[in-house]
Amino acid sequence: MWISVALATDAVRAEALSEALLAHGALSVSIEDAWADSEREQPQYGEPGSLPDSLWEQSRVVALFEPAEDLIG
């Protein structure tokens, strides 16, 4: 069993939050459109493997951790 944590943030803080989660033991982190599957979804287009020009106005940062007694410590 893994522990998945999802946090809402804006485009300005999404990368820093992602890096902080990785620095604190996250196995993986993804940044997604917080408005995905809604009328406010913001599609991003580009070549596979290329970085987008900007992140979504509102992002969902999802981190995956191994199960542990104390994730904060």
C-alpha cells in the first residue's frame, strides 16, 4: 500500500512544492490541472518529453510516499 497526497496550489508555487515533496521522501510527484475534466480545464499541447510554456493556473500536486509510521518526522 502506498500513501498518495494531493495538494492544490497555483502555477507560481507548483514546481517548488514538487521539489520540496521529493526532498522530503516522495517517490514520485506529478503536477496536474486542478480543473481537469471540467469546463475550466486548460489543455497544454507540445511534443512528448518537452516542457510546457507554463503550468496550469490552478494545479494539483500529487505525491506518492512509501507507507511509514511518521511522514512528518
